[in-house]
Amino acid sequence: MESLSPLDGESFDPMREPLAVAAQLPPPVRRIAVEEAPTIAQPTPRANGNLPPSTSPRPKLKRMPRTDTVPVERMRTEALSIAYGEKLAVNQVSLIVRQGEVLALIGPSGCGKTTLLRSLNRLVDLTASARRGGRILLDGEDVDLFDVTHLRRRVGMLFQQPNPFPMSIFDNVAYGLRERGSKKPSRRELEPAVVEALHRAGLFEEVKDNLDHPALALSGGQQQRLCIARSLAVRPEVLLLDEPCSALDPISTQVIEETIVSLRAEIAIVIVTHNLQQAQRVADHAAFMYLGDLIEYGEAEQVFGSPMAERTREYVSGGFG
């Protein structure tokens, strides 16, 4: 017997096309037999009887503890512009990076914040099509006057994904120290600096008995702190962090954030993050960028709590991003 499919208006044989028949039938209903009628849970009443849970006010975000360190200017950009070919990525940005503070660069993807971060130690120069205008100063001197290797020792960089070298934990931290001079120092000479760097990165107690173990055997959060220790071993003045917690679990993220805040008294820190809650927790100053422009720059509590620019207000409230 032939029948007409209501799906395509064509005739077909159900014996030849059983799948077509099955496709038109409703899915089976699975029923679970219970001995008693189910109990319907009632919503928990509010203590004051006013607001339902869905409209209750959000709890205030807990910020990391601060110290009384007096901020000292370490870097400054003056009318900095960066273009890739004909595309302008950063447009006339001027801001200050201070030791004793964490500066968070925030904004939606493609707004120029990572390009700005990478320009501070001239990593942008590695892109053939990149052109830079304006000035970047480190302790009052133009970064273009520095030997680039020397500059990157003073301005370290931590990337989004942990990138430990395929060697031991000890050798990872000692790598930069060994490369600084023509004469290779012994392990005994390097050990105090390696231990200090691991302490400053909050990792020593976890690895002190395994310094000769492979670094790649560490967890993701430990690898990221190992990379921080590797950067700190050469005693940089500024540390640049590009989404350092994006690949980490919440517990590892908390440890990294605590490490960042604990380091701010000794070193100037600039962090790029898409996580606005993280920026609120760790930042002292925040710079909001949009389409290459610096829309707002100021103290973090002001930028997040009472932004002056409408575009900033929309972004930090979740209107876009």
C-alpha cells in the first residue's frame, strides 16, 4: 500500500522506507511508576518577605586585600598607536604603569588590549606588518633605545597557556639566570635565586622535594606559577600577564590571583583579562578599551562602580562583550 508523506508530498512504500515512517511518529513517552504521588517542593520564603530570589540584589564582590605601598611609576605610554598594515589596532593611547599597583586592561575581543600589552616589551615588533607611533617609556627612557633582550628581562611576559620548557622544575627557573652571562653558573650558585623565585611565585612548598622532576608533570596551575617564577628569577621591573588564568580551574585561578596581588608591592603588573570579576578582585587601576581607543582609565573601584563613559557603563554591566 502506498501512502503520502506529509513531509515531502511524495509517495513511498513504508516497507521499503521504514526510517521515513519512524521519522513521522512522535517519540515514545517514558513513564516512571511511583508508589506515592510526588511531593512538590515549595520555594524557600524570604526572611523579610519582600524580594523573590530571582530579583534579590547581587552580593558585593570581594576584592583582594590591599597594602599601603606607595605606587611608583615604571612605564608610560604617550599617544601610542599601533597598526597592522592598514588596520589600526591601538589609537593614541596614553596611560601609566606603576609599581605597587595592578593595572587591568579590559574590553571585548579585538579591542587592542593584547596588542597594547605586547607592545610594552616590543613583542609587537616581531610582526612584520606592525607599525608603531607615539612613545613607550621605561623609567623615563624610550624603550626603542634599549637592547631588546635587555628590555624583555626588565619587562617580563606571561602568556595565556602555561609554557614550561621540557626540562626539570629547577632548570626552568634557572634558565634565564644561566643565559645572562657568558660563564654558566653552577647549580649551587643558582639555587638561592631559584628557591627565592619559587617562594615569590607561591610554588616552593609544593615542589621543594621534586625540583629535579619534569616541569611538564605539574598541574596547569602549578605550571603557570612555575612560569611566573621563571620570569621573576631574572628580577624584572614590570610583569605583563595575558589572560593568565583562562585555562585554569577556579582553585588554581584563586592561587594565581593571590600571587599577583602579593607581587604588586615589588613589581609593576599589567594584566589583560576578559573576566571582569577577576579584574575587580585584583586591579588597582583599570583601562577599558574599545575598537582600539582608550575609553576610560582610572581607579578600578571608580571604573567598575561609577564609570564616567556610557560605553564603559554598558560593558561592565554586561550589556555587550
